[in-house]
Amino acid sequence: MTRPRRVAAGAGAAVTGQVRLLRRLPAEQFAFRGLMLLTGAAALLIAPGGRLILPGLVALVAVPALLAGVLSPDGGAPAVVLGAAAGAWTIRYGVATAPFDATLAVAAALAVHHSTAALCAATAPTSRIEPSVVVRWAGQLAAGLAVAGGVAAMLRLLGRPAASVPLELAGVAATVLVVAVPVVLARRG
Amino acid sequence: MARRPRGRPEIRLAAPTRALLEGERVDAVVTVTAADRVDIASVVLLTPAWLVPDGAPLAQAVAVGAGDEVELAFRLHCQRWGRRQLGPAVLRATGAHGMLRCGPYASGVGLVTTWPLREEFVATDALPRAAGLVGLHGSRRFGEGTDIAGVRPFTPGDRLHRVNWRVTQRTGRLHVTSTYSDRDAEVVLVLDSRQDLGRPPVSSLDTGVRAAAAIAEHYLREGDRVGLVDIGQHLRRVRAGNGRTHLVHLLDVLLDVRPLHWYDLSERAAIQLGTASLPAAVPAGALVVMLGPLAGEAAFRLLAGLARTGRSVVAVDTLPADAGPESDTLWTGLAYRLWQLEREGDIVQLRDLGVPVVPWRGAGSLDQVLRDVSRAARAPRLRR
């Protein structure tokens, strides 16, 4: 008299699964995913600098990725959001001097989005997060933001050199080297 | 990166080792140990059906210091009887500020046993043909028997061969050795597990198993002998016995009860043969309590056969009140109504044969019925 229920198939099943997952999220997971959504949306809003035609379109394309990243942060969606925000920013300003406040806001939003996505990806979706983990995560994030803010403030006080393409490329290359070299060395060790 | 973890973290699962009761809450403890610091240790405990988390989710993220051992307790609620595998617990570790990840690492698994005892069954002591002072098996009542109950002072009426001379000599007063009386009351539980109607955890099989466990516990506690026949599984019989060990044995057998699938044709044929020979296998003086949804001709035929051979038979109807067909087509309702009418007619015929049919209502379900059966068993019989 009892029969197994038919399993919903296709896209409908995926949506149902995601809705069911959202209902089961504990409060802390909900808060962190909310923070991801807020910071990602802020970065995608600020990065085009009010220009809708090309930078705005690039940011708009990343909106589905933002939603997908909130639902499954361990996938590639958060990277798409970061890339789209950086791309929109580069297209908007190129080698021209960007406004200081907007730069700082985009950088902070992207840093928080990235860090929150990493935390959510490291925990199971239905997982409770111990306060010690949150404290450690918040400390690391705050330290990173403080260092970046300090450097930015110092640069503002020192004054900026004139915009130049080779200088910007050299800066990007130096940043990549500073981050990548220790990682490669550590992995070899 | 300089302080990145070099060894892999370990995970262990400690499942409850004792048998649990339905509705009981229990902790499963997962231990995570790491030689180096782990920023985030994400632990997920996999649980079977009917062993559900009690409030908190079954996943937790913790930080583990170098050389530390972190214990995580997951509270579980046992909702249904059975033997189930708990675990494994799965660990994924993240270190070096999220740059390094490892896992998943799985712990071992545990076996959780949940006994089908939810409510206490109480019945009047009206057992048909309970020969109080004869037989081979002990009861809890004092009287003439072989099992020693203790030593007590002599009272008028005690037999002289019961005098315990050693104690009498030591105390200076006459003492006798008292014994338990031997009883010959035997209860045979016949469980019809061929079908499982309704939705777990209140399906017909659930009710049948719980009722069988409760009745067995009650009569074994009273010192009677209880046997079990599962007609859903060929040759699955437990001989009548008594005592606590026998109860554990019965519960152990009940844990493995499964309904038959429609494609188990050879099993069905074997069961039909076994069912046909059942009346001959049940002792003449035993009280037969059949538990099942009373669905299908075979169950009624078996009950009628037992009643015609002069045995005291009680049928416990375990069909849930809300059981019904799942699909709702044009003819489903009508067909179900016809089935119900046919079933009610069969139950009336059973009653005419002297087999009381009672729905299971927990404690006291069988009081009135047992009194009636007992009275009927004591009445003079006409031998044909």
C-alpha cells in the first residue's frame, strides 16, 4: 500500500534541493553566506564606477555566479565574482587614476567576500561553526584589512606617481610573485 | 605556510554499545586529533534512517590545536526499532589560513541496536490453561517446585522434607527451604510480517513488532514461557522459553523482521507450507497471540485452523487506522472500500469461530479478551 515517492528530476530537483539546503542552514552559516552576498554585490556595484556599457555588463554577467557562490561556495563561482569585479574595474579605469575611496571599498569588499567564501567552503553546509573558528577567521581577516588599509593610507599621504602602464604591470607581477613564491616553496617542502 | 600541518589529522567514532529503546536519546562521540594545528576541522556524521539528530545538526566545524584532542558529541534520537549502521564520520581539514586542505578522512562505523520497546504492556493474569502447580518451567510464585527461592522460618502447613536442617541447627529455630512453583503456561506469539501496511514508524509491522516485544516482556516477567513464530520468514521460530536471556533472544529475532517483497515467490511458497503445518507445531495448551494486519486470505485461514484445533487464539489487528492506497485513481477508493468490507466480513467469521480480534492499543489491550478466552477455555467441551 505504501510506495516510494518518485524523485523529482532535472532542474526542478536541483532547485528543490537548494531550497531544502537553505532551510537547513544553521544561523551562523546563514550569516556568513549573507555576508558573502552583501560584499559580492557591493564589489560588483562599485567596480564599474557608474559606467553601464562595458564594465557594467561584465559585472552583470557575474550576478548568477554570485548567487551560485552563496549556495555552493566550494565551487568556482566565488572566483568568477572576484574576476568579474577586477575585470570591470580594469575596463573602467585602465591605467587612469582611480578614486581612492572607491578603490579601497572594492578591495575591502573583495577581501571579505573571498575570505568568507573560503570559510564557508571549508565547512559543511549544515555545519555549526565553533566560536573559536569564527574568532580566528575574524582575526586573520581584520589583520589583512588593517595591513592593506595602512598601506593605502600611507600611499595617500606620500602622493601617487603619474599613471604608467609598465609601472602597473610591474606592480601586478610583483604582487603575484610575493603571493605565489612562498606557496610554491611551501608545497615543495 | 611555515606553520602548515605536516601530519594528517585522525578521526574516531564512538557509537553507543548498549541496546537502546525506541524514543531514547543518545550521544555519538567523534574525536579529532591532530599533531599540528588545524585551522578548521569540518566533521560530518553520517546517520541511517530513523536515527535522527536531536536539535543540533550532524556537522560541526572546530579548530584543533597542535597535539590536541577535540571531542564532539552528536545527540541522536532513536525513532524506530532495528539494527543500523552509524557512521562513518567524515573529516575535512583546512590549514595555513585556508591555503591547504586535506581529506576527506573517514572514521570507522558503529552498530546501533534499538529494541522495539516503547510502552509497557500490562495484562490481567487470566491465562487459559495455566496449570499452576505442575510442569517443568519455573515461575516467580512461591510453591512446590524445584527452583530454590530462599530459606524462611517454619510455618504450620510446611512439609517436613522441606526443613533445612543446617539453618535450623545454626539458628535454633525450625527453617524450611522455600521454592518457586512450576508453571506450565505458554504463550506463542505469531507475527505476520509478510506485509507492511501504512507508513513507518507506525506501520502495521512496527505495531506488530512493538506489541510482540511488549507482550513477550510482560509474560516473561511473570515467569511464563513465550515462543515466537514469524510467518513472514520461513523456518523462523523461537522455541518457548523463559527468563531475561530468552527475552533478549526474542528481541534479537524481532530486530531482523522484514516484510516480504512481491518477487520473493519461492519464499512465499515455503511460507505457505510452513503456515499449513503451524497448528500442529503449537502446543495444545498454549495461548496463541497472532499479530498482523489481517490482510489476505492466508492469515484468516491460519487463525481459523488454529481455532478449529481447539487452541486458545487471540488476533491482534495491527492495521493502522490511516492506512490506505497511495495512488488516487478513479477506482482506487472503490476497490479499497470493497477490500475493507471483505476484511470486516472475514473478521466477523473469525469471531464466530471464537477468535477475538482486537486492535492494538498498548497497555491493557488484551485484558477483556484474555478474560473471555480464559473463561471459554475453562468451560466444558463437547468432544466430537
